[in-house]
Amino acid sequence: MTTSIIITLCILILLAYLFDLSSAKTRIPSVILLLLLGWVIKQLTVFFNVVVPDLSSLLPILGTIGLILIVLEGSLELELDKSKLPMVKKAFFVSFFPILAVGLILAGLLSYYSGYSFKQSLVNVIPLAVISSAIAIPTAKNLKTYDREFVTYESSLSDIVGVIFFNFVALNAVINGHAFFEFGWQLILILIVSFFATVGLSYLLGRINHHIKFIPIMVMLILIYTISKIYHLPSLLFILLFGIFLGNLDALKKYKYIALLKPDNLDKEVHKFREIATEAAFVIRTFFFILFGYLLETADLINLQTLLWAGIVVAAIFLIRAIQLKISGLPLFPLLFIAPRGLITILLFLSILPEDRIPMVDNSLIIQVIVLTALIMMGGMMGVKKEKPVDHKPAHEDSHT
């Protein structure tokens, strides 16, 4: 039995690697194939009467660790300089306003048709308003440099804004001045935690001489994230800031305080750390989406009762995204299609308290929206041309603010 499990896990990772390699040519996002693989495994276990224990409790664990590693991986690749500020500003607005607009519109519709309060409806629909960086970032690697960086910024910020917005609405019984004061305090607190934790972890990364150093740093990242989450702090912001800091040491060397961290030595360690973070994110992401595909119920996927609502949700997502891209002066193609729902949607949906759940927003609706947005993204990526060796900054970067 042990041998069979080991062989199965190895084969799954190798298949995921082949999916990742082939995605550049086939334009089929690897996440689609991973979900399909998980679903096929489920059908095979049923057909051959293989007894598999309940694995559903692993999904939020893999999802949380995967989210941390994926945001870390993406933030380590981001460059911090003045030329990127227009992109960052656009990415923030393109991530923030669609979450707000989609959330408010869907909450209004849900409240009207279901009879539940607007606040309770908003808690249930926010997970559907957030772009999944776990799907968007790997898919964007085949885009040209500007679009790839934009998607990384946008989807990472979407995760952060989505989690903050969800916690703000879900954890406050009444949205009033006190709630906004608490939110401001939490934001200040996580910035303070991020500063000291980033300096401390960076110091350790550059000074530890033991042959095992990167895994302890990652474990401490996860620990700080989890403890911050217990106190309802926007802990993903810490992961993003930590990654951006390490990824931009060369640009920060001019500050004398940075010299205390010995940036030249630290820079060498950061390259190794980035490689390990990337590969760890790949493994966790692989098992998360295979497991999610395995846990998919065919009846939920083809549930006609929720399919109409899923279509309305997806239509609202892409209509509002198109409007926001136009307002921001960004091209619709291919950015319009990269609005997948996935890991973060599942994590937020699972975080809804039982007393806040609305029957209309069930597993079927969540699954259908995730699959539909992934298929639309796949269709959009089919028309993307492979990036040329020389990539020039597009004219639209500076044409609008």
C-alpha cells in the first residue's frame, strides 16, 4: 500500500510537470488539466472500488500554504522602481474596483431574490469577486513582459484586497465608524509586523551558515502569516512586502541601513530562496488542484439549477472587468480573459460561518464559476502569440494614469 501511494504521488507530480511544460504550446492552462486529472482519478477509484479516506480536510490546508507560496513566488519576481509605479497604480484599481463592483452588484441581486440581508449576501458573493493568483500567475508566464508583470501585480493585490474586504464585512456585525477605525488599526499593525519580520527574516537568511536555512525561513513565514490571521490582520500584505523587498535588494543597496544586511551576500541566497519557493509552490499548487478535481462531484458541475446564476456571475465579472480595463487605458486582449476564480475563492467560501451561509451560494455555484472562468481564460489564451525575444514597453503604459 505504501509503495502504491509513493508511486502514485510521483506519477502525479511528473504529469503536472508535463502539463506545465506543454501549456506554452497548447495554450491550455495547466490548472484545467490538473482539475481534469483529479476528476478522472475519482472516477477510477469509484470504478475499481478503491477505498480512499476523506481528504476534504486537506483542501484548506493545502490552499493556505499554496496561497502563501504563490504570492511569495510572484512578489519575488516584481521589480521596484519608479517606472513601475504607473503599472502598480493601474493594477491596484483594476483589482480593487471590480471586487467592489462585482461584490455590490451580486450582493444586491442575491439579497433581492433570496430575501437575505445585503450584508449576509455580500459575505457570500465576495469569494466570487476575487481573481485567483494561483491560476492567473502561472497562466501569465506565456504573456509578454508588461502583461505578465501586470497580471502578477493585479492578481496578488486582488487576493489581498479580497481577503481584507471579506474579513471586514464578515467580522463586523455592523459597518460603522468603529469598524473602519479597527480596520485602520489592523492595517497599521500589519505594516509594523511586516517591517520587523522582513528585516529579521532577511537578516537570518543572510547570516545562517547551516546547510539547512531556506525551509526554516519558509516555515517562519507561514507561522507569522497564520498568527497574524488569527488576529484578523491582512497577513497576505506581509508576504507581498517580504517578497518585494527580497526581490529588489539591488535597488535598495543605496540606503545605508540596507548595508547592515550585507546585500551582496544576501542577494546570492535570495536567488536560491526564489528557486525553492517556486518549486515548493508548484508542488503544493499541483496537489491542491488535483485534490479539488478529485473532490468535484459531477452532479455539482452539471447542476442546471445553479448554472443560470453561474452564467450571470461570470457575465458580471467580465463585463465589469472590460469596463475597468477601458477606463484604465489597458488593452482588452489578452487581459480581459485572465480573471479566473480558484484557490482564493475556495478558501474564502470555506471561511463563511455556517450561520452566514445562503443556500443559493453552494458548492455547485462555486464550482461552475471556477470552471467557466477557467475555460474562458483558456479560450482567450489560445489567441496569444508567443513572446518575442525583445519585448518593448507598450505605448499604453504611459498613455493613461
